Amino acid sequence: MANWRVVKVVKANGKAPFDKWYQKLNRDDQAHVDDVLLLIENVTVIPPEKVKKYKELYEIKISGNKTALRPLAMKDGAGKLVILLVGATKKQKIADGDYESALRLSQQYSEGLLDARDWQED
């Protein structure tokens, strides 16, 4: 059984919404995100405590230094892809705007309107 692969959606202008969020994080929080995404890429079954269904999408559960970090993603089970859409910071619940942006991106990706590239690629 193959391992999972993590990619991020990229808009026509070459920018990835996930990157905008990630670049605002401090170095320690970026390291926490990196650790969890690398863990996902190195397993055949994603630990349930790391990825949770959130409405129609998935939230990746990451503990930051002072807050909960919640990249929103979709899964492509056939290709075993976790596709990063946007990043969110969670205090109570994920902001509606973050969720709506992620849902829009997932629909555009499913329709073939967006590309994807490796999550570590700039």
C-alpha cells in the first residue's frame, strides 16, 4: 500500500493560498506544520488524531506554540493525495470565511481549474 502524498492547490497566478497563511506563522509554528505534513507523507494510514472530517473538507490538527493550527484540505483517495487548500488558526471554531474559501478552492480543483504542486515547493 502506498504512502500519502501532500500537495497544495495553486491558482492561475502561480500563488498557493496555503503559502500565504504558512508564511505568516513564526518559525516554531512552521516547524510544527512541517512535522505533521511529513508524518502524513510517511504513512499508509493517516493517524485519526491528525486529520478530522470538517463539514465537507478535512482539518489537519496541529498544535502550535500558543494556538491550534488547522490547515484545511481535501483528500483524493484514488491518488492518495492530501490537497492543502488554506490555512486556518482555530481558537473556538474555524472561521466561516476560511472554510468558504477552502470549499471554493476544492470545487475549482475538482473541476480542473486549479493546479497542484508539492507542499514544500515555493
